[in-house]
Amino acid sequence: MNWVNAIVQGILLGGLYALFACGLSLMFGVMRIINLAHGDIAVLGAFLVWSLTTRFGMNPFWALVPALPVMLILGYVLHRTVLARSLRGGPLTPLLTTFGLAIVIQNALLQAYNPDVRSLGGAAGGIATGSWRITDQLSLSYLGALILATAVLVLGGLQLMLRRTAFGREMRATAQDADTATLVGVPASSVYARATAIAVATATLAGVFLAVRSIFDASSGPTQLIFAFEAVVIGGLGSLWGTLWGGMVLGVAQTIGATIDPQYSILAGHLVFLIVLASPHGRSLLALRREGRTT
Amino acid sequence: MSEQWTVKRSGRATRISSGVFVLIGIVLFTVPLGFRADVVQQLTTLCTLLIMAVMWNVLAGYGGLVSVGQQAFIGFGAYATVYLAQLGVPAYLAVVLAALASAVLAVALAPLLLRLRGGQFAVGTWVVAEALALLVALDHELGGGTGVSLRGLNTIAPDWRRAYTYWLTLGFAVLLLVLVFLLLRRRSGAAIQAIRDDEEAAASLGVRIMPLKFMLFVLAGFGCGAAGALTLANTLFIQPQSIFGVQWSAYMLFMVLVGGIGTYEGPILGAILFFLLQDWFAQYGAWYLIGLGAVAIAFALFLPRGLWSLADDRLPFRLLPVGYTLRPAG
């Protein structure tokens, strides 16, 4: 029963990782860059919601209503100012600039707030603590189910947008060949900026869920980036639904590791990631990349 | 046409400036004889930073491999030193062996990591560093999460200990600089610089990329392992969170970007600058790091070839004979 519980909790945790990962996956799919500041942007979003919550006594979920548009704009501006320029500098420049950005955001948060560990769990009310008891040892938390449902909705929404809307078509075209897309009238840099905005908004959502579910501080970002990246790689690069499976595999690995010994939790996730990397599936990563698939 | 031009590797000016480099190296070895112990310790720190910068440049500047996980090797080198010292190996011998062990680790990791490209490689190496840090923290013999100190060095008189550590660090720095110089100077240098400029074009001209990347990765593993082991020998105490911390990668990125990525002299310049900045501004804590990050972004966007390019473009000759110059014959 213990194991069943571990697997169920792992799947719920996987929803959170998938939510973290989808922005990373989107930016990689469209622009071929890995945003090393992704985790720190998520934590920045969590801090924004924290400020709204403490200043106005809002519920963190209501605080998302003003916070998400702010982060969307921030993502758009981020692309227009820093990323667009770094994309022109060659394949390595975006890595260097986003890593620099990660350092700046992390330390700016440290300076603006303080190194204290916080949580939004208290402010979120009953939803953060309540759960359905299924048996004595197995319970489903409301929050876990909400996070997983949100992850499925966000991933499904992105998938639908990519497949069905005009903007999605532009995005796929730009991802496959930005120059050719520009030739036929798709404004590549505007598509990039909007993709970055969406990625930043989903990161914010993930950051707030993390903050409600457990604890966060100014230096939580890098760990979340690593988990998101692991979820993306385990699920297969460039595949949105794969990201959901990847997040769940990572979550289950961590909860099973934690069942054996709490110290093994994160390590177990890293090991699964490295095994996937070493497996034939990992070998196909490069092949996937060349195909330029986005969905 | 071909008789009218000759390819030269160096002129008189280059020979003189290379001589100056060698002379500076020799003079640096005599520092412990004349200066106070804290100066020696500071210079040791500078030399370890120099090693890290040169190694990161070898990876990112020449191999096109931006690593955010070189701290895996820094931490591994430090902890391998502790482990060997606990087995009774003399501490300084343990430092050398730990550096070699880091090279072996790089050989083992290369098939896994070199498969990744760009950002995947960057985060992949980072995961390895995190996994190693967690593994080390599990081992109580190595002090667990609380840290461990290096025994065996405290029997030596402090002044001499600092001098020995300094000489060993300087020795490693010189060795690695010479290795990189030879790598660039020999046939491999043309291939490496071709990969730096355009990997796909280089491959299409018949440059075998993987063996070269493998060599650069192992060299960087060796150098970063040495830097970690020497950091331990300099400070005598390490904790897994700090020695495996991603801040090392931030420092390396800063030094190489500001100095000049993909040049031989750039990382040296960057390491000296970073060392001075750290000395002056480290007291400002978070603001200092915000500044470092912002400066690194600015350099990546507006001066991607770093400060060294400003000097290099104006100098009529190269400081070191790592390139080729075309001159009219006669």
C-alpha cells in the first residue's frame, strides 16, 4: 500500500513538474534555446504573488489574476530586450545571457526580499491542506489534483493552440524554419516574443503552485529548472504530452526514492534522468532535434 | 602567387612578448620567498580562478560546449583529495591523484554528456554535478552535508604550507596553460578554432569533431578537478553545497565572457579582473552578484569577444604564437 501511495503521490507531483517543464519545452521547441533562467522566473512569479497576497490579503489563486498578465508582459519585454538580441549572436549566446539573467534575478530577489524560506500554503486556505481519503494509507490531496488538472489543461491548451489556431500555425512554421517563415510573411521575432510570454506565464503558474504546495525561497529557481529539464528529456524533447509523462516518471522516481529513504528522493530522480540519457531513447534525442518537431 | 606570400607563426614582437610571459611565470614562482603569507594565499586563489577560467574557455570557447556543471569536477577533485588523504596518501600527492581521477571521471561521463548539444549539454552537466553533490552528502566518512577538512597538511608550518600549496597551484596553472598552448599551436589548433567558428562547416571540411571535443572535455575535467583539489588545499575545509555550487559556473562564465571567449589571453585577463573585483566588491553580497550577472549579459550581447578583443584588434602582432600570419615574401 505504501508503494501505491508513493506512485499516486509521484503522479500528482509529476503534474507540477510538467507545468514547470512546458514553458521550457515551448521555448526550446520554437527558438531552440534552453532558458537557464526559467526556474528563477518561476520563483520571481511566486514572489510577485507573495507580495500581492501579503499586501492585500488576497488568496494566492486570486492574486494570479493580476500577476499572470504582468508576467506575460514581462516575458514579452524580456524577449524584445535581451533574448532577441542574443538569438542573433549565435547558438551559445542565449545560454550565456539566460544564465547571467538567472544570477541577476536570483540575487535581486535575495536583495529585495530576504533569504527566508516562505510558503503560500497558509494563505491558500483549505485547498492546500484538504484531501480525499481513499483508504487508510492512500489519500489524494485537493491541491495535488488541482495541479495535475491544471497541467493537463495547460498542456492540452497549448497543444490545441499549436494545432488549431493561426498563431499556432505561425509558431510551428517559425520553429521549423524561421527564415522561410519570415519570407512568407510570418513575423518571426513577434512569434518568438509571444512564445516567451506564454512560457513565462506558465512558469509563474508553476512557481505559485510550488509555493502553495511546499516552500520556496530566493534560491529555489535552479532546482526547479533542473527538474523541469529532466521532465522534458525523460518525456522526449519537443513533445508536449511527453513532457507530462516525463514529469510523472520523475515525480514517481522521487517519491519512490523518498519511500526508501528521504535522502534518496532527488537523487533517484537524477538517476532516472541519467539512465534515460544513457538508453537508446536518449540516443534518439539528437535525431528528434534535427527533425525540428514542436508538438 | 604562392611564392609571394609566406605563412609565419611569429615575428620578433611575438617572440619578445612570449618571452615576457615566460619571465612572468618564473618570477611568480619566487613570490613566497619575499612576500607575506596572505599575499601568497591570495595569489593561490588567483591561480585556481585562472585554471577554472582557462578550462571553461577550452570547453565553451573552443569546443562550443557551454557547461553549467564544471563544479562536478571541482567538487569531485576536492572530495577525491579528502578521500585519498583519509586513506593515508600524502596530501599534496592526493591533490595530483585527484586531478587525474577527475580526468578519468570525465572519460566516463563523456559518452553520456557529449551526445547532448547546446543547452542540453549545459543542464545535463549541471544534473551530474547535483547528483554527485547528493551522493557525497550521503557519505558520512566524507563529512556528509556538514563538510570536511583536509587532514595531513596541518603538520606543516603554516607559512611553508601556503608556499607549497602556492607552488603546486602555480605549477598546475602553468602546466595547463602550456597544454592549451600546445593544443592550439599544433595541428589540432586549426581544427579546434574551426570548430569554434562554425562546427558544421568544420565537419563538412573533414574535421573529426567528436575526438576533439572528447579531448577538450577530458582536459577541462582534469583542470577543474585540479582547481577543486587546490581550492581545498588552500582553504583546508569544504562543504558539498559550496564546492558543488553552481556559483563556480557563474564565476567561470563571467571571467571568460569579460576577458574574451575563444581567445588564449582572454581568460587570463578575465581571471585577474574577476579576482580584483571580488576583492573590492564581494562585501556587497547580493548586489555584487547582480552586478556580475548584468555585466556578463552586457558582454555577451554587446562585446561578445570580450575585453581582450579591444586590445587584440589594435595590436599589430599577437602576444603568443598561436595563430598564423600571412606576410609578403622577401
